[in-house]
Amino acid sequence: MISEETKIRLRELEGQRITLEDELDRLAYTNNFSRIAELEGELFDVKDSIKKITSGHWFEDISRAELQKEEATLQ
């Protein structure tokens, strides 16, 4: 069983993952290779953290739409 605190941390990490992936998609059409490499490193760290936290636990990936709905309800 995953604690509520861990679930909150996972939501934060998933939000970071989505943001980083969006940023990488946007930068894919530029020549800013140093920033792309930096973001790829950050994305790797975020995905690794998610993997470690969820190891042995089933965790449903939060879609971008669901994440936006959740953020809207918190505002």
C-alpha cells in the first residue's frame, strides 16, 4: 500500500515528467542541444524516481487531461 504522502509525491513527479516531455518536444525543432541534453537528464532522474517509488506497486499513470483537471480543482 502506498501512503498518501507518497501518492502526492508521485503526482508531483508525474507532473514534472509531463512538463519535461512537453519542453523536449518543443525544443526538438531548435538547435539548443545543451538544453535538450539537460532536460533529458532531468527527465531520466524523474522517471528513475518514479520507478523506484512504484517498484512492487501498481501505479496508474496520470494523463495530462486528468492532471489539468486536478490542478483546476485545486485553484
